[in-house]
Amino acid sequence: MKRNTKVNKSRCMVLKVGGTVITVVTALLAYLVVTKEYPPVQLDLDAWWGPSNLRGHNDTSIRPFKLEFSDEVQNKEVVPLLILHGWPGSVREFYETIPHLTSVHKQRDFAVEVIAPSLPGFGFSDAAVRPGLGAVEMAVVLRNLMHRLGHNRYYVQGGDWGAYVGQSIATIFPKEVLGFHTNLGLAITPKALSLTFISAIYPSAIVESMLADRMYPLKDYLAWLLSETGYLHLQATKPDTLGIAMTDSPSGLLAYILQIFSTGTNSKYISRHDGGLNHYPRTHLIDNLMFYWIPNSITTSFRIYAETLNKRNIASRLAETPTPVPTWTIHAKNEIMYQPPTLLKTKFPNLLNSTVLLNGGHFLALEMPEIFAEDVLKAVASFRQWHLNNKKQTPY
């Protein structure tokens, strides 16, 4: 019997969305199989966790070590920046942007030292041994980490869950956080929510006309949001059940995570045959996947949803509590949510700037590392000036 090798094109068209997922997964799995040698990741170890001209020389023992500063760095203040990822991202999102963040520039009187930890339960960070570790508790853990590293005052940057953890640090410890930068600015205050719904009738009351389509028509936006957040409800209610399935299948985990990368980068990518994933180098996507697969941390990463989106956390009303720390936001065109300064100031009264981009998506540091770093550095400079204007000295 002769095998029929013809492709049923009409069936492929009917299964357009499902076919996209299958095609992408098959292609990436084939890539893993046939690629004999991965291109080596070029790491400038001197530039990663401090200014590019900051050179470390180890003693005979592994710990501790001494640092020698070049003359260029000696003339700068080295300021600590805690940078936080979310789900389904990882610290891999920051690999390309860190060299830009830590570079020394003649026009800046400071240089940045980056601290980029995996959130508890993500990557190779230990998970909680008992229930109750939500985003707010993670904020305390990471604040304590900064103290252990010798940083009693520092800047914070975050996106996705990192944004919520970061704003929690800023809200709970406002005397320690010198400035908060986020690429997911979000105010979940009664006033912000009320204004959002009331202004659906007259959007220009709160948002510029050129940006109104990022929020309105409200019913269309809410319908789209509902269609794209099924994963959130599942992870908030059944994290361990889902985790068993993801732990059992590497291809299943790949499909689940890459679907978020596809629609998170641009919601229109769902209709593309490749899911728009060629937007990123394949090795970057696979590297990120490995932060969940190798340490078997996908289940524990899901739990941040269940441990945060619950009555206990809502009752704390921390999300409604004003954050007095100077704040700076950047809004990518295709971010899942946009709020104008009018709404953001109900949570962040000292909002210094809101950068609006005409492109980019949810994984901004990975997608546009130079633009991301440039905005963070502008924010740090603005925070420093704000403290000077308010006669607040910044001891390091």
C-alpha cells in the first residue's frame, strides 16, 4: 500500500492556531536534535555585575576577594540596582541588557552594579518549604538579600511579577529604595479602577488620544484580556496539578511557555505560522526554558500566582497603599496593560516620568536591551536629582 505523503492544506488552515503551536514546537525540537554545536555565549565577566572597567582579582582563596578600581570608575559613584524578572521569564532576559546598564559613560557621574536574582522558586533559587510565600513575602526576602550584600539603600527595577515584587519593596521599605523603575506600571487602586471604567465614555479625560487605543474600547480590551489570561486562572487555582503535566513533558513545557512569549511580544503573532518567535534568537528562548526544566522549578514558579492572588494578600491592601518612592515607568506598545500617568499617580504620587514606546512587548529587556537600559539609566539619573532637590543625601 502506497503511503499518502500529500499535505492536507485545508485541514492546516482549519487548525491555524493549533498548527502554529505544533509547527513551532516541532521546529524547535528538531533544532535541538540536529544542532551539534551551540554557538558559545560570549560573556564579558568583567562587565556583567559591575561597571565595565571594574576589574576583580581573586585572592588565593575563592572567598573573599579583592577589587581594584580603574581610575575611570574611581571617579564615579557605584550604585546598586536590584533587577527582577517575572513569569515565564528568568534572569536570562537580562543577559543582553546588563552590559549596557553597567557601562561607564563620561556624561554620567555614577556607574551601576546589577544584582539580578532569580525569584524564590524560580530558576535555581530555593522554593518555600511551607505555604505562604507570595510576592509580598518575596519582597521581604529580596530586601534582606540586599542588606546581606551590604546595600542598605538601592534602586529597584522590575517587570511582570518583578514589577509587583519591586513595588512591594518600595511600598514596605520606602526609606531604603531610592527609586523604582518598571516596564509594567500598574495601579490597582479604587480610584484608578473607577476612573478606568468611568472614562470609557470619554477616554480623553484621562488618556491622550494617540494612546487611547491601548485601553479602549474597554469591552474589546477586556474580552481580549480574558482570552489571553487563562493560564493565570489555572496557575492561581491549580498550580501543582498543572506542574505535574509540565514536569512530565519537555515539549509540553516548551509549547506552554513559548505561547506566552509569542502573544506577550505581540498579540497579533498568534496568527503567524511561526508564532512570531523568530523575533528572538532560538538559543535565547531555549536558555530561558532551561531555567525551568533543569532545576525542575516550573511547579514552584506557578505557586506565586496562588500565593499572591488570594484573599489573604488582597486583605493586606498593599497594592492600594501609596508608594512615596520616586518612580519611573516605560510602556511598550504591545504590553498587556497600559495606564496613563493620571491613574499611576494614585499609587505612585512621585511619578517622575512615563516613557511611551511605539513598539516592543512584555519581555522588553530581552527584546530591546539597549532601549531598556537607556531608559533605566535615565531613571536612575532622575532619581538622584530628585533626592538632591529634596535634600536627601544618598550614602553608599
